[in-house]
Amino acid sequence: MKNIEEVLEWAEKLILEKTGEPLKPIEEAILKGVWSGKKYSQIAKEYNNCRESHVKKEAAKLWEKLREELGEDLKKYNFRSKVEKKYRVSQSPQSGHCLQVDVDTVNQFDTVNIGHQFVQTIKDTQQRSPSSPDSSPNSSPDSSPTQNSSPIIDLTDAPDLTEFYNRTTELNTLKQWILQDQIRLITIYGLSGIGKSLLTRQLIEQIKPEFDYIIWRSLTETPTLSSLKNQLQQFFAQSQPPPLPTIIDYFRNSRCLVILDDLQNLFQSGELAGQYLTEHKEYGQFWQQIAKNHHQSCVILLSWEKPREIATLAAEKQSTRTLNLKGLESDAEEILKEHGLTDSEKWPELINLYQGHPTWLNIIASTILELFDGSVSLFLGDPPQPPLKKGGQREEIFIGDLKPILAYHLERLSKLEQKVISWLASQNEAVDISQASGLREFSKSELTEAMQSLGRRGLVEKISERGRGLFQINRIFQEYIKL
């Protein structure tokens, strides 16, 4: 329908016929509020500042009255979409407002009379896109039909929110980017098992009221871009008929949050980081469309590797942000506590040794239980054996069951990266690649490219020292390569 007055007139007639009673003032307030995307708490405040529980109770009765007309699954969040699916309103110079009714609801008669308005069946009129300026009250290209109401959510591919370790800083950063800075494309990348998916799952719980649609899709099966777009369009179109031409149109018409997990599966193994498989090169252009086109939605990419296009978009200061997720700090103690490890005074040393990586710590904690009866002191050696190196680093780090995980990361490296990382693993200190003397077989350009790629995989980190950028390999990977 075109405006709330038509909705109220339609509801008044329907309820009068059904109950013999007119629309109550609070029911009118509920319809007005829900139509404009308000929460029950807002409606309660505006309606004589009554209690939210009273509004919810009256709303439940109202939906029950309307279910015969709109369907048994009628709820607050889908009321408007159901009405718009069944009825359409257009402007006509001859008849003013013209209420279009789905042909199934009027048995395909050419005309009917509802609410003293001239009504035509859809077969005789042209359906309008929801993104049309006349498609909603106080319309604008970015106005959303269900804004601030309960979102439509599909988390079929998302992990269960079983455990979550404190990531307050990262959560606040992401919320700032999404809700305040209106960033359109966010990449969260880091080593496998570092907690990217769980962080994003927790983020959804905190920001879901701000969106109309939330969908999580895994790219494990490497869908083509066309296939992914079809999946997204089917999800959005279920409550926004008729279908819109492109994904960007849906992003403009509604506030959508899309999470695409396991992006690294679209990249080639044996090549520099972030290079797409031949059949998936179109994805890079899709990210650029999302970042550069104006809309009100957000796409979050989760990956082991940072896509090359993202670095370019960030350099161009497009609406793009990147979060390189690191390990936990003191909050990682919760992992050790859950395993029942002892010698809590040694926990910080263990956490530092395995970089607060949740998966690594869980695996090592299991080893400590299996071989040392849960004693962290016995595992580390007290006093430490072997002795610590300069800077507090041990000469040897136990890898154990981490080997398959580390190997899988290294198998993805290009030949150039494999040679460079092997050289880095032989160095005892961070290196200045501008003065590297151990890689004469490579040009400076090749070395720079390899280091950049290793950094985008999270295997190499840059540290600043006296105005110089020095590079060091991840200590756990260094130990594994030296085995």
C-alpha cells in the first residue's frame, strides 16, 4: 500500500467485518508504528507513555485478527511486507490512488471495491520496484521498509555461539565502523582458528536490531559469484516482491548485513596471497561495487588471507576497513581454566608462548592434561628448560598436535614465499629487508612482494625500531619450519 492512511482504512474495514467493532486507538497506534519500523517500546512511549508489555499484548491480539487475511505466520517484523505483497497502490491521473490487489485475492475479477477506492487487479497494472521514490512513506532511496523492526535472519552457515572470549576492543571497533562510520565493506582476516567467526557471531547479537536482513554464507564450497548472488537475491526477495534487478539495489532499498565466511577458499594455492581461482576472478569486481556504490548495507568478509583488492580500496579511501585479528591476552586464561590446568601463575607465560591463539591453546592444554596431569609448570619446565633466549624467547617450543594446522597454511605458499620464509626462520632477530644479505637470488622487488604476501597471510609481522620497519616470522611457524 502506498501510505498508512490506506493501511488503517483497510484494517478498519477488515476488523469491523470480522468482530463488529471498529479499530481501537491503540491498534491504530500499533499499525502506524509498525508500518514506519518502530519498536514496541517506541510505540508505547508515544502512545500515552504506556507500558511496553501492554502494547505487546494488544499487538498479539491485533495480529490474530489479521492472520486470516495475511497468513498464520503473521508477526510484527513481516506485517508490512505481507501487506505490500498482497496489495499494491499506484498513482493514476484518472482515479487518484489506485489500490492494486493480487489477482489471487480477488479471484481475478477485473475490479473490486475496497475502502471506497477504485481497485484494479495487478494483471492490469505495472508493478513498481520497492526502490521507487513512491514506494514508502517519507521515501528516500535509502529508506527501508522494515527499518528498526525485527530483522529477517539466516544464520544457517554460521557457527553456534557456544563460547566467546572477551573481544571488547574488536567489537567496539567493528560497531564504530558499521553503525557510525557507515562502512560498506569490512574484511576480518587472521590465522585459522583465531576466532574470526565467533567474533562476528557475537557482533551480530549486538547489532542485529539495526538491520532489516542478516545472512551468513560460507564459501567453503566455492560458489560462483552468479550462484552467490542468486542465493542472496532469493533471501532478500522473500519479503520484498517484486524482485529487484541487482544486489546493490537490495542494499540501497534495505539495511542488509551480509557475512561471507572462508573467503580464502576462492584463492589459488601456490600463488601469492589473495589471487583468485580463474573461475572466481569476478569476486574482486564485486567487492569494488560494494565499496564504491552508495547504499546503506554492510558486507563482512572473513578470511585467512587479506584480498588484494581490499588493500587497493583502502588506499583509495573507499568505504572499506580491515581488521587483522590477533590472539587473546589475559582473557585467554578462561581457556586454561576450562581445561582445569594448574599453576595459574604460569598461565601468562603459556599464553604468551602460544600467542593467545584460542585453538592452539586448547590443543596444548589437552596435551598438558594428557602428559603432565594439567601442570603448566611441569610442561614449561621450572626452572625453564631449555633457558630463555635474549628477549625472553625460548630456544624450543613444543608444537605437537599443531603440526597439521601449521602445515596447511604453509602448503598454500608460492615457491617464492616458501624460500623467503625458510630464510626468515633461520634468522634469530627481526630483519631489515632493505639490507637483507641472505637472499641474493631474488631481486628487491621479488623480496618485497613475498614479504607483503606473507604479511597478508599473518605469517610475518612488521615491527618498528628506530624509524625502520623490521620483519619477523611468527614464532610458532618458525619453530615448525626448523623441525
